[in-house]
Amino acid sequence: MLLDEMEIFYYVVELKSFSKAAARLNVSKSYISKKMTKLEHELKVHLITRSTRKLTLSDAGENFYRYCANVVREGYDAYSMLSELKGKPSGLLKMSMPPALGLNLISPMLPQFLSHYPEVTLDIELENRLVDIVEEGYDLVLRSAILESSNLIAQRIFSIDNIVCATKKYLSSHSALNVASDLEKHNCATYSYSKTARHVKLIKNNNEEMIHVQGNVMSNHLDLIKQMVLNDVCIGILPRFMVENELKLGIITHCLRAYHLPVSQLYAVYPERKFMLPKLRVFLDMLKNKLDKKI
């Protein structure tokens, strides 16, 4: 059996580096190289090409990686399940979440979680793309949209309140912002991942107004938009959790307070299994507990 080599190949591909794979597995880089050579020799196929800048998988390597990933993850899951008998969640917890969410809302929760569960290893990818949870081997994905699949479970865990905001300096040097239509006269940053970024729905006394906004700032990263707001360049439409501290300190002003925007829902999405992995269960419990206190 080539289980050792399969695990090594998995980490080489996952970490995109022989050196990083060696560090992850606590072995030397030369050991990794020898094992990779042995693997290709045993399989009689070329799997990977190394250059000074990157690793490139062959078609055979791409297909073999998927099998290796399943073997390694099933192994971690089995180890994690056995740890349930000892009452100690453990193993690798691979997650995907949007950068703004991970940096502003989730990251402050992680130190305490890791102190409680030191045998759990968190692998967190910050990205806006809709990942293939099963194919790419994620244990948990946090998204504001439900990913349609019969093999997935989606739990609503948080309501995201979005607000129109700007600095006092910006507001003092631009036209008045008292009613919804005034927003059309301002420089509004837009989130390029939203299909309706240029059209903002504002609600007051159950009456909805659709406002067309424009501006010279557009980004797929909400943290950049927040920074541009802080630099007095524009008005931002941002999740409240991103600007809570700035609102308390008076650095940022909540504009058009008589109106509210549609609330977004945050979902925890994970593969359907016969049993919930202990590492996933305790992480979800932590999220629900912490986020409940923010509502």
C-alpha cells in the first residue's frame, strides 16, 4: 500500500510546495522528494512538474489527487470520530468563507476556540468564489447564499445587517444626505461581486425605494471599500459588523438612519454525513453561541 506517499502527495498539492509539505508533516524536504519519486515510479506515471515558481499537475496527477484527498480526509475523519470516545475533538477542519466575514467577524472567535480545542487544526481559506464543498473537500463553508445540493446541509446562523455609512469629513464636504434619493448624488463605492451593486433598496415604513447609485470606487473586497470610506473618499454600503467599532468611536457615521436595507442571512453549509464530526460540531456550537450574542 502507498498510503504514506498518498498523504505526502496530497499535502504537496494542497500546500503547493515540497517545503511546506515537509514542514506540515515534520519531515525533511529530501524525504518528500524521495517519496514523490517512489510514488511516480510505483504508479509508472508522471504526476507533477516542479519549477522554481510553481508546481504543475499532469492530468493523471489531477485525477490521482482527488482520490488521495478523499483517503486523507477520510483518515482524519476516522481519527476525529475516535477522538469523540475520548471527548477530545481533533483533526483538520477545512473551511471557506468570504474575506470580510473571516477577518472581521470570525477571526476574533478563533483564539478562544483553539485554546479549548488545541488538537483541532484550522485550515481557513478566505475567498468569495462559490466552492465545490464535496469535490474540494471542505468540512464547512460560510456563505450568505444557500448552495443548492442534495448532499449539503445549510443552517442559518446569523442575520447580517447592512448599513449606508461615511465619515463626517466626507459628509461635511458633500451635498446633504437626508432622503433615499439623495444617495444618487454621492460617490458610492460598489461591491463588484454583487449583481445588484448599482441598485440599492432602501425601506422606510414598509415602503421600498430602489436607488441607482454611482461612484468611482469598485472592489470585490469589502475591506478595501471600508478603507476607502475611512479615507473620506466615498460612501459605503457595508455589513454593520465590519464597522461596529468605528461607529462606537464616531469615526464612521450611519447615514439615512430612518431607512434600512434588506437583511442578509449567513448560512453554515457542510456535507451531509451519517454523523457530525466532533471538530465540526464544536465549531458550529461556538459560532452559534458567539453570534447569538451579537444579535
